Amino acid sequence: MSKQKLLLILVLCISIVPLIAQPISGVKIHSHNDYAQKVPFWSAYANGLNSIEVDIFLKNDRLYVTHSESEIIEDRVLENLYLEPIKKAMDLKFGEPEELQLLIDIKSEPRASLEKLISILEMYPTLINSEQMSIVISGNRPEVSAYTDYPPYIHFDYQKLDDVPQAEVWNKIALISLNFKRFSPWNGKGRLTADDYKKIKAVIDKAHAYGKPFRFWGAPDSKTAWKTFSDMGVDFVNTDLPYASASYLHTLEQRIYHNTIRSEVYTPTFDTDQKDKPVKNVILLIGDGNGLAQISSSVFGNGGDLTLTQLKSIGLIKTQSADDFTTDSAAAGTALATGTKTNNRAIGVDSEGKSVKNLPELLHENGFNSGCITTDMITGATPAAFYAHRKDRSDTDGIISDLSKSELSLLIGGGANSFERQIAQMGFSILENTGGMAQRTEKQIAHFISKDDVPGVLEGRGTVLADVTKNGLAFLNAKNTPFFLVVESSKIDSYGHENDVPGIASEGIDFDRSITEALKFADVTGNTLVIVTADHETSGFSLPQGNIDNKMVEGDFTTHDHTGIMVPIFAYGPHSQEFQGVYENTEVYDKIIKVLGIKAD
């Protein structure tokens, strides 16, 4: 391979991922049989692995990088594949790792191989004298008593747990490595049996009692295995998958969340649930981006239950937009608000750009009041779908203009600095707080829960969403007319885009507090239908592991964007059974007007 090609590969590998990410809780990753990678050394180094294994075989006075003599490829020698690249990386300060262990597995006769290895290493003084670099000999080694015959920069891999040598020799031992299959047949799927867990933990603890780092070889190589070994205290996690293991382990600490907030679970009476009784009011609660995994993270983070999970009428909705398999919030919000599929980015218009009537507009014609509550800016795509008609969600001025023409009685959201003056000019009475809203007699009231963007619940937002839901319902109910209220928890989606597990789980728990207020209101009135759903799923979220007792969840992601996964829908109150089944998101609108006995134009 030419130097030019080698340099190109170097640059490409370095640019793929952030270099030398911080490992979780001190765990390091060992690139097993690294020479078998498509790009030896650089793949492991660019992904921040701390230990790299290379097999060598002495032949014709050259140290070939190979597992056996029969597999030798000319010019694949230790200098070309490892020593020169390591020197180049150090000279150019690529990554600047805190430490790098080169585990040299000798496959030929050990004494002659070591003699040749030392003569080569002496030509690389910056490597053998580096505090960040360590050379460890594995495979065929001389007798243990001879370890002290070798230079200070040469250390050894010890593959026993007993027969500890004398202190002088023991100081030449860099780590202890054992064959995992000696202790368990586990393949890295599911969980270790209790007996195998005890055996393996005892091995790790014994190695640590000797004061040496520990590695299993021949170990299962999967996400489950990597986390298990990390949790058990293995110092070097063995892998043949440098990129995948680094991507997983180096982000694990950020993807584990121990929940600290609480949604007090409310058990509904079910007195009117699924009953054939008239529906007077409808409350539609939308968790933006809140797919089944997001809901699950909130369930487990809340100790195994939510108010939401008490409900019995459950279905699934498909979220595709008119022009894409994966919807955005504008198109999904429009489908829920108007019963019409539209293109991504469009709000309140069909796929041809023609305005379509939304629920507040239709219901106003039938004597209803309507309200909109969101933890987004008041012009966010989802709330805007219930009052605006624009071809593009970024048309903020047009959205505000449409709001001035809407018949909303209640508006609560973020963005006072940007919109408070305009909202006041529209005739809304701006409230500093939402206490005593039941006594307000104005036709239209508004409240801003933040000056700019709404903070997350973990950023100190408190219980404001539940509070404004409760007070908003009191205001609408005091008017003694039927009403429709849409409540959006928007930041589940925001944190999904950021792949932020604590944000997703905590926002879902906070959303459940709002759901609780809606269900309590429904039980008091007996004529209110509550619907809880999402506009789409965000981030391809999954929960590979968790602990309900400790309120811990581990999240993982496939994307920073939305997905086309179906989302759950829950309903409670009269005619809630109408929302069971699997159907298009547009049918939510159809079902609402059906249970209200209203005909669309």
C-alpha cells in the first residue's frame, strides 16, 4: 500500500467519529485480532479504543502480522501496519489518547520473536518512552521467571488466576486475560444465569484483588455483553467490532437515566368509560414524538405505572404524510386537526395547498369553545395546525395572522418576548398566572409560560403543564358551553431529536401529570371524552435495559429524526371504544366529530 493511500485511509477514519471518547466508568475497549479489520489500527484508534491486539510471526528475520505462517501476506509487517501508524498518530497529535496498549500476540517461537521485536522497537524511541504507550506480550511467551530479563517497556499478559509469581516478576504483568468459555457458555443474548454471574464476578474480583486489570477473551461480542462486562467491572471489554462497541459504550453513561420526578398515578372511576352516553367536551392530549418506547421509558421511570396505563381503550395510528413515509409535526398535526393528509411542512392545508377546516373552526360553528395549550412556542407546528392555514410551517408571520382570525378562547404556550404584544392586540387578555381562571369572564384569554423557548421539566419547569391544563379546563368549563381543548407536550420530541434519554423519560412523566388532570375532570363531569396520542415517533427509540425498582432506563436510538412507526392512541370516557383498533391518523378527526354527532362540511 502506498504512503498516499495509507494517509487517505488515515484521514477518512479520523473524520468518521470523534476521537478518543471518554469510556464509561473507566472501562476500556480491546480490539481483538485487530489485524483482521478492513483497516487495521486506524479503525480502532479513530474510535477511541484503548487496547489493540496484533498477532505476529517471525519468518526470514521479519515480524509479519498474521495468525499463522500459512496466512502471511508480504509487507504486512509490524512496522507497516502498527508502529509507523502509531508514530504518525502521535507525531500529528491525532486523538491524543490518555493511554494506548499494544497487545502483541506472538505466534512463533517466543525468545527469537521477542529478540527481533525489541530490536525493532528500539528504532521507535518516542513509542517505547511514551507514558501513554504500553507494550504487552501475549500468546507464546518465555517462562515466567524470564520476564525480568526484558526491557522496562516490555510487559506481559498473564493467563492464570493462581500461581502468582514473586513480586519482581509480578511487576512485569500488565493484565490478566482468561478464556470466558471456561466459566460460562453464555452467547451474549438474554441474561447470564445467576450461577454463571456469580462465577464470572468472582473471577473478575479475584483478578482485581491482585491489583491487575482484567480481560476476557473468547467472550460474547454484543451490546448486552459489553454492558454486562462493563457493569461487572471488566477493565478491557474484548471486541471484534471497534466502531459498534465504541459507539455503544462511549455513550452509555449519557443513555442511562435514573428518574427523580413523579407522576402520582390516578385510577379513573370508569363510570362513563365506553358507555353510550352523549359527549359534551373533548380533550385531545398530544405527546409530540411520543411513541411506545417513549411511553415505556416514562412508565418504568415512574416505578412501573402511569395514569395513562390505567386506560382500557387503546389503539394504534399510522402517521405517514401525503408526500412522505415519515411525517413531520406540521403534516401530522394537520391530519389530527383536519382529518386531511397533507405534505410535510404544510399546516392546515391539503396536499394542493388549499385550506381545510380544523376542529376548532368546525366546532365553533356548532357552539363549542376551543383552547390550545402547548409547551412549545405558540406558533409551533402542532398547535398551529389547530388554528392556522399555511403552506409552510416556517411562515411565522402568516401563522400569527391566522391566529388573529381564529375563534380560540384559550391560548397557552411559550414565546412572550416574540408574541405577547401581538396576542394582546388581537383581543386576548394576557394573564400573568393561571390561578383563578374559572372566574375569568373574558371571551379570549392567553398566558405565556415562558419568555422565549419553554424549558424542560428537568430544567426547572415544574408542574406548569398540569397546572395550566387544570386551570384551562376550569376556564372553559365555566362558560357552560361544550368545548374542545388540545394539549401538547412538545419537548418529548425535542429531546428525541437530541437523543436525550433523561429528557424523553421525564417529559413523558410530566405529560402524564397533565393526563391525570384531564381524567379527573372527565370523572367529575361524566360527559367528557379524553384522547391521548402522538403526532409521530421521534428518534427510533428503544429500551434495551432498565431497572423498575431503581427507576432506571437505558435508551438507545436509530436516528435523530422522526420515524414512520405507528404510535399508540388511548381514550377514556363515553364512546372511548370508538378509538380502538389500527387506523390512519386522519380518522382521529373523523371519530371525534362522529361521537359528537357533528357532520363535516
